[in-house]
Amino acid sequence: MEMDFGSEENASIVYATLAVDKELQPDKVKRGMSVSDGKLSVHFEATEARFLRASFSAFVDVLTLATKTIEQFGQEMKL
């Protein structure tokens, strides 16, 4: 999965936000993330489809929240 955030800064903010949440079952689900050219790339691997679905769903929820926060406050925020 690849998301274009339009800038390296926004992609890095989302990456840092999502990187703190480790997988709850790392023996069953693996997630790799990287940032390049303003894009966040995420790769999931799981032993079973149900673990993949649960992990992906939780990830997308936090991704959506981080994206909406940047959209709402991104231009005005000073980090």
C-alpha cells in the first residue's frame, strides 16, 4: 500500500505516528513501513487472513486519524 502525502514532512509525521504502534502479535503479522518522496509505503504479511484483516483495519483507522489531523492543522502547526 502506498499513500502520497504531497510532502516528505507530512509523510514523515504520519510514519512517526504509526511507527510507535507495534503489532500485537508480531509472530503472526509483520508490517514494514518506509517514507520516500513524500510517500508512505506499507507492506503487511500475515500467517492468516483474519490476522491481516484485523491488523490492516486498525492501521487504517489510525492512518485516517493522522491524515485528518494534518489536513485540519497541518499548515498552522509548528513542530
